[in-house]
Amino acid sequence: MSAILGIEPLAMRRPRGGGGCQSVLSSVVASQLVTHGKYGGVVPELASREHLRAIVPTVRLALEQAGSSWGDLDAIAVTEGPGLVGSLLVGITYAKSLCFARGCG
């Protein structure tokens, strides 16, 4: 069974199933409700900054809850759109950096 880390850097998260997944070992959501709630909607600049602040500890927590380590991962997947450009850039850049550091293809 392959272990895949999925990163979904969206301000408005819509839960959906993954095609062909046998099981989900962990699902961690870094909520921005408190940040955006006082404005009555998503503020793109704040969303990007919150993604930047939260992405590393969120991914670490997901791996911890899954009982996995970086060495257990076979692939890293990331949402590339649609979504807010700044938030997507945070997620895509982080995923690419992880792949570069881990020697992923």
C-alpha cells in the first residue's frame, strides 16, 4: 500500500473522497474561521498568511497522527486549483520543497 501525503491549501475546504484510496490514516484541518469570521468572508491576504503560518505544524501533526514519518511517504500530492492564488502558492511551494528535500520524483 502506498503512503501519500495530500496537501489541500484552500481557504474554503470542501471534503471529498480520494479516488482509489484504501484508507485515510490522518486528516488534519487548520481552521481559519476565527481569522475570517470577523470580516464576514475570506480575506485573500489573510488566508495566504494563515496558510504560511499553519502549513508546517499541520503537516507534522498529520504525520504524527498517522504514525508515519517522512521516510514512509511514497508521494506528495497538492491541490493546484481552483482557489486563492496566494494560498495555493503556499501549498504548492511547500509540497515542491518537501519533494526536493526528500528526493521525490
